[in-house]
Amino acid sequence: MRLSGKVALITGAGRHKGLGEAIARQFAGEGAHVVITDIGKPSGPMLSADNIGTAAEMDSVAEGIRAHAEAAGSAANVVTLTCDVRDEEDIKRAIGETVKQFGKLDIVVNNAGIGYIMKPLTEFSIEEWDLILDVNLRGPFLMTKHAAAQMMRQHQAGGSKGGRIINIASRGAKSATAHLVAYTSSKHGLVGLTRVAAVELGAHGITVNAVCPNHVTTGLGAKQNAHRGKVLGTDLAGVLAFRTSRIPLGRVGLAEDTAHACAFLASDEAAYITGEAMNVSGGEEMH
């Protein structure tokens, strides 16, 4: 119960088997009240119902997390909100509704991201580039901007020690992978955002860190596996064997690995850690 009584908002958490769901489950199991957000409805052909958390799926995810929290003996409340992280007014609304319901905001996890558009650099369209940068980098900037302002107000009022902002980056924030030019660029930028925010917000008791997982076979990860299989000329088993061969600990990542790292960074145990980009990769990434 390291997070008992804390209030956490997690973006892009409305899909089953996603990193956001795993993080929300971990937080709720450790006592935090959790606000799950996702875009809620399709928004153009590249953000179809197949690639987003719909309102119905968000509700289903929340129901499962409530059951998990109850079984863990946690009194956590789990609610859902639609939020398009590209829209500044939507960000402000989601934060406002969180504070209205729970009275404060302690933790933000910028998890919403796009990594399923994969093709050679010379074939990337400007529309695809803009969409990925908007979700993966503009979104965390906007959420950090307004969440930090709320956390600063709480800190100044004496009702809070500060806050925690956690950005879900990627191994792609440190190493390059072919056919992921926009994704890799956005995640490198996210580490830069993390570091600048850590420098500026530390005086207000707000820590800002990034978590850099390697491949995890979520819904997004399954699309990456399919594409990698075509490139390598192999099936899913071959792709997973290829991935595993590069990992010293001998297995691919699980969503729970990232969730455990986030729970630590959100806790008081990590109060003196900020500006870091923590690898959660089984040793595949070591810098």
C-alpha cells in the first residue's frame, strides 16, 4: 500500500493488455485512486477503433481493476475519463475533473502513445509523422504543463509534498530501430522533456522521470511483431526468439515489469530520484 490515498491520472490506459492497464492495476492494488483516460472514440483512419481505447473498453478495463483492487484489500476508487492528449482544453478538463472528484492530483503517467505505424523513412507521410509526434510528445508536454501547475498550487498551499510525473518512453528513446522513425524521434524527445521538466519542477517537490521498456507484446506490440515478422521473413515464434536472443535475462518484457517500475517511481521511496530514464529491458538496453 505504498500509494495509499494518492490520486493518479494515467493517459492511454483504456485498452485491455496494455501498459496503461497494467500500471493502473498496480497503482490501484497499492491503494491509489486511479483515473483512467483514453481518447474514447475513433478520430480519423489512423486512430480507428482498432487502435484506441473506446469508452466501452475503458469501462471494462476499470471494472477489472476495481475487482483486482478489492481482492488486494485496497480501498482504491477507479474512474474513467475521455481525453485526447493532443487537445489542450481536453487535458485541462481531465485534470479539473480529477481534482473536482478527488480534491487533488498526486501522480501523472503519460502513457498514451502510437507505435503501430511502421515503414521506411522515405515512405513516411507528413500526416503520419505529425500524428505520432502529437500523441507521443505534444501530449506529454501538455499534460506535464497543466498537471505541474496543479501540483505546484497544492504544494504552495501546504497540502502536498509535491508530485510525481512519469513518462512512458521506450528502449526506442535510446536506440534506433528501422521503420520507426517518428516513434523513435518522439521517444528521444520525451526523454529531453523529462529532463527539462525535472530541472524546472524540482523546487516544487515534483519529480519527473521516464521509464524505458523494451518490446512488450501488448496490442501495439502485436502489430510490431507482425511487421517485424515480415521484415525478418519469419512467424511470431521466430520474432519472439529473435527478440529473446538479445536479452540477457532471457525473456521479453511483460506489462507488469513496467508497472512495477512506475509504482516505485510514484512512491515515497523514489523521492530523491528525478530526471532519470530508467531502463526496464532485461538488460537489452544498458545506457
